[in-house]
Amino acid sequence: MSTDTLSIGRLHGFDLADKLLLLVSITCSAAYFVAQRWQPYPGNFILKGLCVTPLALMAFHSLRAGDGLVLGTALLFSGVGDVLLDLDPQRLFVMGLVSFLVAHLFYVLLYVRNRPRPLRVSSRQWLLILSVLIYSAVLARWLWPDLGGLAWPVAAYVCVLTAMVVMAVLVRPGQPWVTLGALLFLLSDSLIAVNKFKLPVAYRDYLVWSTYYLGQCGIALGFLQDKLVAE
């Protein structure tokens, strides 16, 4: 791995406002992670909303053009989904699911807008894509008998989530953080689904939040870093 792939750690291209927003995001995420054991507590949904939303503001501020709008909107819908699932994870589950589904659609649009031309797919990419497709299919088949009335909404969500991950693998071969972020997002949602519909997952809250937040950071910061350095 070249040093260029690690450049995200040095925040090339980000100005002071971006770094302050990132600091707010990381601080709130760390606080939310630590406070998992005390949930629910007053204002927990506000703290959660302040984790990913600053990343959306970074996207709007840093790029300003089309890509910034698309990435920022994806992150903003993710932040809305975070708040909905913390306000009432039972009654607002479907609304949260829809919010994240829309976020994934915007991520897919972002990847399509930035696809390499011509698109060349390596054998390593094909192997990873095949693995993702098999993983999603097996997971969906395993969960299906226990989904009840949520079977089709969950199936639609799994399809869109899988498409997002596949597109991340296809069109961002030069930015491994984006691909890694998408894979972590898939893992996080898998843990949520298994815990909700199949069987309890040990340390679920900590595992779900860490993989989810790192996944969002990988996608957002990886993409922003790539675009800002290229400008």
C-alpha cells in the first residue's frame, strides 16, 4: 500500500472549518459510543444526530458543486435515519429504513457520477463483488422466515445496500477508504438485522456503532480527500 492511500490521515485539502466539523463529529461519536450503556437518556438522539450530520456539512462546504450536494445529501439522510432510530426504534423503524435507503441511492448516484471512463474491472474487484453478492443473498435467505410483515421492505433495503457496496467496489478502485467504508456499512446493517430478526448479538450496540460510524467516515472522508487532492 502506497503512502497516498494513507493520506486521509493527514487531512490534505481540508480547511479549518472542515477540521472543526470533523472534530465535532468524532467527539460526538466517541461520546455516543461510551454512553451506550446508559441509553435511553435525555437528548441521546441529539448527540447521535451530531455524529454524521457534521460530515454532511463538510461535504456541502468542501465541494459545493454537484458531488458535494450528492454526498452531503446521502450523509444528511443518514443523520435523519440515525435520529429516527434513536427516537423510537420500534415505531420509527420503517421510516429510518427508508431514510437510509434514500441515503444509499444517493451514494450509488455519487459513485456513478465518478465512475472511471472506460470502466475496467480487475479480477480482485470481481472476486470482492461476487463475495458481497453471495454474502447478501445468504444473509437475506437466512433472515427471510423471521421478517414477517417487514419482509419486502427489508428485501428492498438489502438490494439497495448491496448495490451501493458493489458500486463502491466498481468505481472507486483508487480510493480504498471508500470501499472499506461501504463494506463496514454492510457489516453494521447486517448486525442490526441479525439482532432484530434472528438472534441476540453480543456487544451489539458497540459493534454496530463502531462499524457504522467508521463506515460513514470511510466513505465521506475518503471521497472528499480524493476529490480535494485532485483539484
